[in-house]
Amino acid sequence: MKKIIFIGLYLISAAIVFGQDVVGEWNGALKIQNMQLRLVFHIVKVDKNYTATMDSPDQGAKGIPMTKVTFENSVVTIEMAAASIKYNGTLDDKGIISGTFTQAGQSFPMILTRKSIEKVALIRPQEPTKPYPYYSEEVTFKNSKENITLAGTLTLPKKDGIFPVAVLISGSGPQNRDEELMGHKPFLVLADYLTRNGIGVLRFDDRGCYASKGNFAKATTQDFASDVEAAIIYLTTCKSVDLKHIGLIGHSEGGIIAPIVASRRKDVNFIVLMAGTAVSGGDILLLQQDLIGRGMGINEAELKQTAKINKGLYQLISANNDTSILKNRMTEYLKVNIKNIPNKPKDVNDDELINQQIKQITSPWMLNFIKYNPSPTLEKVKCAVFAINGSKDTQVPSSVNLPAIAKALKKGNNKQYTTKELIGLNHLFQECKTGLPNEYIEIEQTISPVALSEICNWIKTVVK
């Protein structure tokens, strides 16, 4: 989903060094459990002010802007308001900045230096390497509605011939065409498997990310749906695409987007929902927070208190369409409840904490996500649907969403749907122990062979 915010998915930037030239590149790394996440900070000085952007090489992210950079008495403070992130560091006379990275009350030491940091090799046995035994082409196509150009990769079993083709739709957050996260490239593995088995695949970078144009920060789920429609329109111009068998495969938020597109386009022949949802975003967030919190050992009283406060916030969002009024009401609500927030960060005053929370929760995407209920859209989907979920998914629990998906499709009189729980798999469809997000990077497997086989075999029954 535009997932629960994890340390490492939204990071932090730069530093300003007293008495030295700080314009240029700074390198650091967060070490979280078994994961090393490298950061490269680029500092620019304009007049007397400093600005910074950040690269995260291990995630393929570049040029992420920071919202605030200050330096006083050798102390550097950098903030990324949308992700509630703060970094404080102190410059020493050796040109090293030693500091602490903080997010949501969790703190990690981080040192910045001029020296580059080598990538720690991760074992990913499923990741294919070139040359591939199929045709692969870098492509661009235009979303005429938004006047933006999107970039991706089209893979076909052979250069010549007519083939069914599936468009891959990524999960939440700024994703590249491989849906790269936590050292894994799920869409590269999935596209490779399907193409080797006779099914073409189009996967593309999210708008405003990597080689695609547009503004990611201002986009909502509905906007991303228009990008997928642009991908379908592009495929209809390709001579190697079987126009009767164009499908969509959406993971997580992509499993919300696929039904939106399928409900309004008759040229979508099938959709696969990988951990898609059928309940409102607000309900999903509450379920996520509870399941992940329990898995991390948070006590019952804290879980209930957090759920109570967040539920109140989500209800305010659902009841108010005017953002200015909403922000005022949320401020009043949080001022009353701030004292009851479990594990409130000690180094952030109440007003600052309230402002951080409001900025995060009132982004265009989050407001839309919390309010949106996928079920009415699923009722309108008439094409073939295959919905799968891992039994250990702590982000989109299968026990809630698979029955809700089936109920919505049945209510809409869809005769071509199948739902299936895949035992022992997590949100990324990896074989796992706990299903918690902190396991993702530790698991060598990118996607379970069972999940790959289930998706491929089902598609073949539809396009035969």
C-alpha cells in the first residue's frame, strides 16, 4: 500500500558544515537490523541558504528533495516533513558529521563523510541476468490526459508473433519498473517468468520517478490509474500484442488501480490482484498498524490507544472535504489527544509533532487513500479476476480482503473470478516466518515459485 511508512523507504538528506565548503556530495548509511541502506546527499548553496537532495542508490532513488536544512553552532538539522523524518548531526574538525536519524520515535545513528560507501552484496538467486531468451525493448508512451511521458520495458516471448500482454502495476511509494524495494526486484522476476512462459509484459516507472515524467508527490491513486490506461492505449498500437488478451497485474495499491481501469475499459481481458484490497484505506491502515504492532511485541494497551487516536483522525478525513477546515479540526483533535500518544518522541515538542502528523496525513494521496473504498468499483468489473493473498501478509490481511473481494465481485454478478490464499507467504509473496516488513530484505527469495506458477497458469486458462 502507500505502505505504512518504514524506516528506509523515506529517508533524509544533507548536511551543512561550519567553516568548511559543504557544497557537493556527502555519503552515509543507515544500518537497520541486517540491512545497510546507503544515502548520498547533494548540497547546494543559494545566497545564504542551503538546500539538499538525496539519492538512495540501493533503492534506485535519485534527487529526493528535503524540506528544511539548518546549520547553527556546528549542528546540522535536516527534515523531510512529509515522512516525519528528522536528522541532527554535529560537524567535527575532521570533516565528519555524527548524528541521529529519527522517524516515528525510532532513532538510528548515522555518520556522513565525503568518502563513498561500497554496496553490500545481497543474494537474490531469482533475479535474471542478460542476455534474456526473449525480446526486450525500452519504450515510452504518453498519458495525453496529463500530458506526461512514461517510460518502461516491454518484453515479448519473441520479436515476431502475436502474444497476450499484461501491464504490471506497482505498489505504493515511488517505484521503478522493477518495483524495486528492500534489495528485491519483484516485477523483474515476475516479468521474466511470464515472458519465458509465453506471456508478454509491459512494466513502467511511476510518474515522476526515474525515466518517467510528471509529478509523483501530487498524484493520487486515480491519477496512477490514468497512467495505466495510457499503457493500455499504447499496447493497442503494438503489432505483436493480442488485442483480445490485454490484462493487468496489480500488486498492493496496484491491486486497487487494476479494478479502476478494468471497470471503465472493455479492452481489459483479465486482472490479477496481488494483495489487492476491498475495504477502505482507513480500515487497511488500522489493520496494518494492529498486525505489525503485535508482531513487534507492542502491548495491548498501546495498540488500542493508537488505534483509537488514528480512527478518530480517519473519521475526520472522511467527514471533511475542505482541506483547510480539516487541518484546523485535526489540529484541535490532536491537541486534545497528544498526551495520550504512546511512545511520543521526546525530542519533538507538541506543536511540531502535530504539524508533522498533519502534513503527512493530508497529502493528496493519503487523503484519497483513506477515503477510497474499492468495493463499489470491484462490483463494476466484468472481466476475469484472479485475487491472491499471502496468509502471512501483515499489510493487506487475506482474512479480511479476499472475502471482501469475492463479495463485491459476486454482488456485481461477475462469473469469472477466483480468490486464493497462498499459505506461508507475506505481502511480497515471499516464503517467510513472521510476515513482518522487517523480514523482506533478509529473505533471499523475491517471489515464491508457487505464486509465480499460480499467476501464470491462471492467465493461460483465460487467454487459451
